[in-house]
Amino acid sequence: MTIAIDGPVGAGKSTIAQGVADALGVLHLDTGAMYRAMGLKALRAGIDPKDAAAAEALCAETDISVEMGANGQKTLLDGEDVSSLIRTAEVSAAASDVSTVKAVRRRMVALQQACAKKASMVVDGRDIGTVVLPDASFKFYLTASPEVRAKRRYLEMQQKGEPGSYEEVLAAVIARDDQDMHREADPLRRADDAFLIDSSNLTLDETIQAMLDVIREAEK
Ligand code: DC
């Protein structure tokens, strides 16, 4: 069984995907972490992540892999565990930039498809239902208003003691939405057969439950 969850930044995809995976007793693959690892590599190498030729060459000599387990996903960049390092605002922007490069996408999509063949899993990202797993057993498009998504991210940053204002977070959310939805290669869009879930007025648990209801109803 494969379950695809796509949606814009801050919709809660990763947490919700993990919750659905736990409830169903399957694995969770966070594909954004793979683009983030590539973004980190580009930053370290000092290249412009949007420079297609440079990003393609760098990607060809980069090893990105994931280890999925009960305690979540470990993301490895050339063998180094970068799971925490890839969660900064700088890496978020570099990941969005590098994900516009077609050759990088081709490589990541192939890695993700190989992963999904190995076991039942919930896979979250931007192009899972449309490109990576067009035949997924279930597809969800998870969204919420930009203001709600920015507020959630801002509260998370405050809890972690990270700097930044709500206005800055909202501007970053809107900029990343724009780039992810309007890039030429595999832009973020809802697959025709994806269930739309707007979590603006739902808690995490309610959102997980809404997905589980769809899955269990279909399995009756
Ligand atoms: O889900 P995330 O915020 O960790 O993703 C980081 C960036 O990676 C996001 O801005 C767009 C890109 N991405 C993508 O293009 N395709 C995916 N399947 C997952 C993420």
C-alpha cells in the first residue's frame, strides 16, 4: 500500500504523514528531506542552487539516502546524518531552489520510487501523487491558508527560540508556495484523483483522522 500526501509548505504534511503511517503500522518517507539534503550540499559547495548545470554536476557526485525506522527518518548526505542540519530557513530556501532543476528532480524521483517499492509506506512531498507514485493506493492534497501555515511555523519557531517575525515567516511561505507551484518541472498541484483536505480549521489529530476515515471507508 502506498499513500501519497502532497501540499504546500507548512500544511503539516510531515507530522500528519507520520501520524497516518503510525496508525496503519507502515513506514513514512519524507521526500522534502532529500531535496533539503541536496540544498545543504549546494550551500556547502558554494554554488547557486538554481544554476541547473552546476546543480546537475553536483547532484551526480552526491549520495543521498534515507533510513526509515520506528523513530522516524534519518537523512544521509554522503553518509553523514544531516537530519537536524537540514531544518534551517537557509536550507529550506536552497531546497526549494535546487528542486527547480530537472536533473535533480529526476534523480530524487528515481530514489523515491525505489524506496516505495520496498514496503508499504506513506510518502509526503509536492509531486508524489502526480509524478512519483501516480498509482498510489490513496492520494491526499493537504492544504491550509498561507496565514494559518505561517502562524503554525511562527509558533514552532518561538517554541524553539528561533528569531524571526510573523511577517517574515508569512513572506517566506508565500515566496516558497509561488516557486513550488510555478516552477516548470513537476510543479506542486493537486492530482485529479487526490482527496482535498483543508486543515485551516482542523487540529493535527482531526486531520490524521480525516485521512484514516477515507482509507478505512475504502477498505470496507
Ligand atoms: O517539504 P519540505 O518543506 O521539506 O520541502 C523542501 C523543498 O523541497 C520544497 O520547497 C520543495 C521541494 N520538494 C519538491 O520539490 N518535491 C518534493 N517531493 C518534496 C519537496
